[in-house]
Amino acid sequence: MKRKWNSFPDPASGDDGEPLGAEFEVFLNFGGPDTCLSFTDCLYHAMDRAGVRIFRDEEEIRKGEEIGGELLRAIDNSKVYVIVFSRDYVSSSWCLCELVHIVERYRGSSGKVILPIFYGVGALDVELQTGLYDEALKKHEDRFGSDVVRRWKDALIEVSRIEGWDLKDKGEGAVIKHIVEEVLTRLKRRQRNLPERLIRIHDHLKDVTNLLQEGSPDVRFIVIHGMGGIGKTTLAEAVFNQISHQFSGHSFLSNVRESSQEDKIRDLQWRLLSDILEFRPARIYDTNDGVNMLKERFRHKKVLIVLDDVDNRNQLMTLAGKRNWFGPGSRIIITTRDIRFLSINKGRPRDSDCIQHKEFYIYEMKEMPSHHALELFSEHAFRTDTPPTDYFIIATKIVKTTGGLPLALKVIGSSLHYKSLSVWEDMLEKLMKMPLRGVHDILMISYEMLEYEQKQIFLDIACHMAGEKIDDAILMWKSCEFFPNLSIDVLINMSLIRVRYHEELWMHDQLRDLGKEIVRRESIQFSGKRSRLWCPRSAMEVICRKRGTEEIVALKLDGLSKSHKFTPEEFSKLEYLRFLKLNRGNFVGDFEDLFHELRWLSWHHCPSQFQATNFCPSKLVVLKISESDITNDWDGWSQIMGTSNLKVLSLVNCKSLIKMPGLSLCSTLERLVFKDCESLVEIDPSIGNQKHLQYLEISRCNRLGSLLKEASTDISPCVVPQFLPNSMGNLEFLTNLKMENLALFELPEFIGKLKSLLTLELGGTKMTGLPHSIGDLKMLRKMSLSMVPIKKLPDSLGGLEFLIELNLENTDITELPACIGKLKGLEILRLVGSAIRELPKAIGMLENLKRLDTSHCRNLKGEIPSEIGGLCFLRTLDLSCSKIRRLPTTMNQLSHLQKLHLNECDKLEQLPELPMSLKVLEFPPRLLWKAPNLSYLNSLVNLHASDDTPRTLQYFLQAPKIEWIEELSSLESLMLVIRFVKFPPINLATLSQLRDLEITCVNPLSLMGLPSSLEKLSLFDVMSPMERSLFSNLTNLSNLDLCNCRLREVNFDIVLGEQLVKLHSLAVSDGEYLERLKVSRLKGLLSLRVTDCPKLPEIRGVEKLGSLEALSIYKCSCFERLPDLSELKNLRLLSLSDCPLLNLPNLQLQDQCFLTFARCGNSPYFLGFYKKWKDTYGRSGDEINSQL
């Protein structure tokens, strides 16, 4: 949010103020005519095709000598700045002004990135070491003065020292590709998937958030502990989703407990580095090497790390051993069932002698209170909030036996869904007999209800199959005659398993432990007599000592550090082995008459030489090979595939595979996957003989088709290279076709022959059109063309009458054909960032549409057709960042609409009557002068109307009517920010659910009341003194921001006093006239930030804030002094920037305080302080992060 006219927001507060729907992600800065029509233009379109929301300014929007409006917002909201330096770069004063503001944003926010490109110049030229830019800068100095040019030079020098790309002697195309890849990596986001409805999660979330203490600069370890199934992971995921955007890097490591082996810990260390640094780090040789890399790379970064399900000290010590591994403000969240390995007690946190003297903040998750437990149980047993009357008493009794354990509530409730009352009574009788035997005994009841085949599948998932593709597993179980479709349906309905993410099997760790305990009890003393072995060391011991028995059906030899030569003798007794997973290793010898029952073989790091003979697993169904150097001539093909009944072949990251292995040996395939096989150049025509093939995936095989492309240049420039053999048209049973990120320029006409196709995914290909035969895919349910440069959809598209989801994000499509209205089954239509110009009237014929997203469609103009009112099932409509002018009056007919996004629709003229079902509404605030009374929207939870561009005179002469907001009793978040607009008096105390309020408050007296529920309050453009009565009711307020204040004095001692005991964070920014600021009575304050107050000489009373942990003062040009801060025992961070008059003769700080300063003048007083600080504390410039 911009705070004042023609100026930039505070660098330090940029991340907190960015809107969630920021219009641009990347800002492209360039100057001079020598690149704008060549390299820069190609770079812009490459990023645009990749789906990046990139801003490139045009000459016509450059007016005057100062930057504002759209340019300002683009720089503010962008995360990545791409700067193209050329020989004529400094000829443009405009782009030099942009550069200064970019550098200011970069300095003040850990989330911003600068990527410099040196086009025809070198870094030394930009660093002003060679004189290349001297003449142009001299001309600028004559025109603008030495002070302005000095700032430009400083910015040039600073950016020149950032690592970037030098195009000297390099192909532009290759460099552009690398730049786009780097930008996409920098923009990567990670969110955890959570159920839509989480009972009682908000209470836990609030408690943990209080422990995290947002704004506190110390490094904190938060431990969430409790028994299995209590909801620790769900809570950690909710916290992660809520706060991850506040950190410069974040990572969520799941199921750490399963990673005790050396190589698994090493994998987690690599994952941490990859997630947080956002690039593929170097190889980690051992865990000690990983520890050193973590410490070196993270010690200056503010990071958020979640270590989920930690159960031993070594895991913690190798992933997050000490606080000094991480930069100020970092947060490490640990979930665990048992805190004994931390050597700390429950209750009050304290330093631990056993874990490097770290301070742990402990949060124990307790069982649910009875009323919440009954609600959760009812959700699963009855699919309602409360039981029916005739089931209420018995439901209450059953809930009582579960002890309020969420997992037990879900499992038992799901098991009783649609069951008769007599079954409920039997269940209660069983539960009553074992009230103290623990959750395993409770869950065991559900296991005992399963049939034999269902138990086998349950144990397979618990021990080996969690994380595998469900369709692959079904084929294996079908071969074992376990009736998997029926069994899986039972397991899902009983809440024993779930299918998550990319169709992968998932089981709660408590249930997995139950399954493993069942297997362990098969033979407590002799592991060779158990049905399943999942621990690599135990499994290797059984194999190497030839202790295997016919009881073993599943074996995992995974995570081994050394290769092993497996002999026939070692497997001779494993007659019924059906699942085998290997990591490295090889088979040596004659394996005749072995592996007759083997159904699944997964081989990671499979060697290029196959040394076994007569290796003929005749019942093999699934073969997965990954990270291997095998070729199409590998000897294993003929032996494994020649005699098997293979259904699944998955080849992932087989970098030496040039051609598809001959499939003539095996005609039974149903699923075929080639992924990241970077040398693959040809698809064998024999693929057309796979009459049973249902799933085909070919993704990220970069060379596929490259030979054809080269050959086509010798034939005709009009010939489109094609690597898909026509025989693929014979795949009559194919239901899923995924070809993404390939050099696919044209989809062949034979695509129409694939009559059984349900899903077609073509994202990231090079196609510019679709064949007419696409309309013949009558059974198609989902089609994705994301980031495909397609310009037009064929009329035959209307033949896809069963299509449910159509993804056209970031395509070049300018209009939808009229036949779109024939897609009667369509539920989701995604047009984000496309070139669409208008929505057709036929859109109203999509009677089942639930989500329509046209956000960031900058060419979408004019009116939304009235026919949209016919979309009676529409739930989400996103028109944000478009140029639409009018919404139809039929909008009120959208009876199921819950979310309407109209933010930054600058051309929108008015709001029509809206449906009462709305929960989220975002719209341009100027419509407040035209909007009708919206008080009827009594379901509204979020209402956002904000704008930082200057208003025309008419908006200052008349106040908008907003009193209707007082009646929105469900509102939790309200944003009304319009610069310097005087709102009429309003009483928001009626909004009892309101937690977050951002509002322009020219006259504080206009806020007649605020609710006690308020936790965050941001006041903009305050011009009149604030009274204590304004804050008297805010007992839960934790964050207060005063933005663009026009007062000369703010005395928080009078305004707030000591009444706001929960106030932890105070920020004052853009106080152009502020001369006096007093804060001595804010005893609970943890963070104080003062920014861009050019007349403020000091902060009075700051030395009395005994709880203060962070003090930041930025861009206060008249700031002269700080008092003695030695009594602030909790101060961890003092950050000073751009305070040229600062004088620190007597400043005293605690030893643990981290000091950072930049551009605070060269006065003898400050230089003397700097020398004294280094001499006293022996700290280097790096440790105190100084920049004079």
C-alpha cells in the first residue's frame, strides 16, 4: 500500500502490506533503444508465455519527472526485478529513477530479488570502473543536480555486485531460457493442503501464533506435542499456511520420524536447502557436510522450518541443531509425540542442557472438549454437526469412550456411517470393555471389522504403499485377487486411508503404526517370520543370513549406503514374495524358479548392467525404474518383460535412455510413464500395439522430437515436426494422456480416435491450435492447455459435452467460441492471464459451472453478459485486474456465489445487487460512492476495498455512505483504504467477529466504536489527534500500524496508556510532519518500527520498554539520538538505516543484541561509536551488518 503522494512505501514493511492478489510478480527495468526491440522484447514475451505476470513500462505512461500510479504499484508488488544493463542504459533518467526505487525495495524486504543482465556491457562498466557511463551521467548531473545523480550511481554500483548473466559470447535464446527458469524458481510457492472445515483449529492456531510472537527478532523453537492422531500435523500445516509468506524462505518436512538412516537424513538436508534457497544445491556427501551447509547458508536468512513427527535427538541435531544456524526472526516448528528426547519438561519452557541450550516454547495439544468432539464425530457418522435425536445418547456415550482423540472420532464415526442402531450398540459394548487400553485398541476395533482382503491392503499401505499411486497399487492387488476397488472404498469410508495430492495413497501415522505393530506381533522374536519387512537394516539381515521364510510377502531393501549382489540362495525361501523395493544393488546368478509370485518391483539406481539369468517374474504387474543409467539395450528388458503380465512401466529420470524400449515383448501394459528422461528422442511406433493402455505420461523429456525438428529444416519451413507416431491413434482404451513441457508444436488429427480419453493435459507445449478432431473426444472430463501459445479454440470443442474442467491459463486465446455454451457439464473454467477480450453470451449456458476465473486478463473489457445470471451453481467468480466496465443486474441470481473478486477493476462503473450468499467481496473503493446498501450481505466474512492512487476532486467533496457496514455481523476482515478520504462517522463495535481492520482515518472521531475482537488495526492518513476512547475496548489488539500520519505529535502514553496489554507490535510510517513520538508506557511491546518520518529527532521513552525485542528506525533524515538502551534486557535487534544525523555517543546495548545499520552518516560521533562497538565486543562488520 502506497503511503503518500509520489513516494514509495517503507522498505521494511513491504511484505506485510502487499495485497494477496498483487497484479505483477516481475518488474522489467531497461533503458535505451539498443535492447527494447530485441533482447528485452524476447525476454518479456518468454516470461509472459511462461505464465509470469511481468510489468514492462511503455513510453506513453511516462509523464513528468516522477514515478507514480501504475509504475509505482508494479514495483511495489513485484517480487523479482529483472534489470537489463546495456551501453545506452543510463541515457534514460526515467529508468535510473526506477532503479533507485527498486534498490530501496530490495534493501528493505528479504522477499525481493534482483536479477541483473549485462547486455553488451560488463559488471565493471555498471560499477562505474571503466568510464563507459561517465559522459551520460555528467549530462544528467547538469540537469538534475549532483545529489540525484549520486543516488543513481549508488544504485548502479550496488546492483553491479549482484550475480547475474553476462551475454558476452553466449546465445541469447539459451540465456533467456535460463533466466525464465530462475524467475519461475524464485516465484515458487508452497502451501499445505487442508480440509475445508477444521473444527476448533482456530483456537490452537491463535495459541501457537502467540508463542511465535510475530516481529520478535530472536530465533524460536516451537514444539507442538501430543499423542498420535491428536492433530499436531494439521495444526502445523495451518500455521505454515498462515505465516510462511512472512519469511524469506520456508520448508515443511513431513514424517521426519521415518528418516533415521544416514541417506534419508541427507535427503532431508538437501530438501531444506532446495526449498529455502530455491535452487538445486550441490551434492551433500554425508550428514556432517549437510550440517555445515545448513549453518553456512541459513545464518543470515529469516526462515520458517517445520519438522513434522520428530522422534529422536539426532534428527533435530542434523536439521536444526542450534539457534545460531539461522538469521534473526527465524522460526522452527517441531511436532512430536514424545518430548522426552528433548530433555525438557512439560509446562514452562526453559533452556535445555542436552540440546545446545536452546529455548523451547512448548504447546501441548489436548483432547477435544466433549462438545467439539461430538461435532467432529457427527461430521463423520451423520455428515451433520449434531446427531439425530434418536442417536444422540448413544453417540454421546461413544464419543466419551474415545477420550476426545480426533483420529479415533473420525475412524469410529466413519465406521458407523449408515449402520443400524444395533451395530452402534455392539460398537459401544466393545469400546466400553477397553476404556484404558489406548488408542491402538480403539483403532483395532475398526481393523477387526475388515474382511481378509481389506486387511491385507491395509497392512500393505501401512508398511510399504503409502505415497504410491493408487492406480498402480490397484493393479497389483487385483492380480492378488484382493478386490481392491471394493476394499479401498471400505477403507476410505472408514477413514483408515485417504487419496491425496496426485492420486497418492495416504494413511495417518497412528494407523501406520498400528499396521506395523500387527505385523510385528506375527513373530516378535524372529523378523524373518513376519509378512512384511520395511526396515532396511532388518531386511538386509534376513536376506544376507538367509533367514527368510515363506511368510514374507513384502520386502523393502531401501536406503542402503552400499550396493549388494543379491544371489538366488538369498531369496530361495521367499516363495510368496510379491512386493520388492530396491535402492541400488544387483541380481547375480541363475534365478530360475524364483520370484513366481512377485507382482511389484521398484528399483531406484538400477545398474546399467543386468547380471542375472533366468530372471522371469511371470506374475510381475508393476515395474518402476528411477534415477538409473539403463538404456534401451538393457539386458533386463527381455528377461523381465518377456514372460511377465506387466501392467505398469514407469521410467523416471533415466538419463541414458535414448529410445523407448521395445514394447513388442509386452502387450498387457495399462500404465506407461516417461518422465525426466532427458536423452529420449523417439517414441517407438510399437506403442500403438498396447491395446490395453489406459494411462500415458510423457513429461519433461526435453530432447524428444529434437531430431525431427532438425530434420524438418532440410525439408520445408512449413513442415511442423511431429514425434507422435500415428499408431497412437490405435490406443482405443486410453483414458489419461499427459504430455507436458515438450516440444510439441501440433496435436495430430489422430487424437480424435482416442474415444475413451477422460483427461488430456498439454501444459507447457508449443502448440498454436487444436485439431478439429478434438471434438470427437466425447468422454473427455478434463483438458489443460496452461501456458500453451494457442490462439483459437475450434468450433468442434462444443462436442465435449461431458467436459468438467477446462484450463486456458496464460494462453493467447482472445475469444471463446460460441460453442462453449454446449459444454453443459463444465464446472471449472480457468482463463487466468489469458488474452481473452470478452466473455460470450453463451457463457450463461454453462449451467453446472462452479468456478470462473478471468483474473489478470488485461484485455478483458466492456460488459459482462447478463446471461451470466444463469450460472445458478457458480461459487467463485474472479474478475480482478481486468478492464471490465459493467456487471449485469442478473448477478443477484447467482444464489450459490460465495466469492466475488473485483479488486483493481479500475474501469468498473458500479455494483449491481449482489447475491446474499456472498462470503468474500473485493472491489475498487471508488464504487463506495455509487454502491447500494450492501447490508443485506449478512454472510460476508471478508470485505476489501482499497486503492492507493490519487482520487479526483469529487471524492473529496462528498463522503461515501458506509453506515451499512455496521450491520455485517459476520465480518472478520475489513479493508477500507482510500487516501485522504474523510469517511462519515461509523460504529464498528457491532462487528463482534472482526479481527483485522485497515481503514483510512482522517478524523479518528469518525470511528465511534471498535469491537473487542480486533487483533490487528491499521489507521491511514490520520490528520486529527487520537483519543484514548478510540482504543479503550481493544483488549485483544496485538498489532497497531499508523500509516501516513499527518500529525506533529503522537503521544502513545496518553492515547494508549497501559490498557492494551496484548499490544506486541507498533509501526509508525510515512509521518511527514511528525516531530514528537512518545511510547514509554507500552510495557508489553515487543516490536517498534518507525519509518520515513523526516522531521522526527528522537523516540521518547523507548528505553523504558522492558519487553522490547526489536527496534527499527528507517529513513528518518532528522533522527539524531537514541537513549541508553542497556536496560532493555530482551532487545535482540536494533536496525538503523538512512538516518544521516544520528549521533550515538552513549549508546549501550546488551551483548545478545544484533545490530544492523546502513547509510547513517559519516559524522565523527557515529564513526567513533562504530569503532568503540567493534573494540568492545570484538564483532566484525559482517556480524553487525554495517554499511556506512
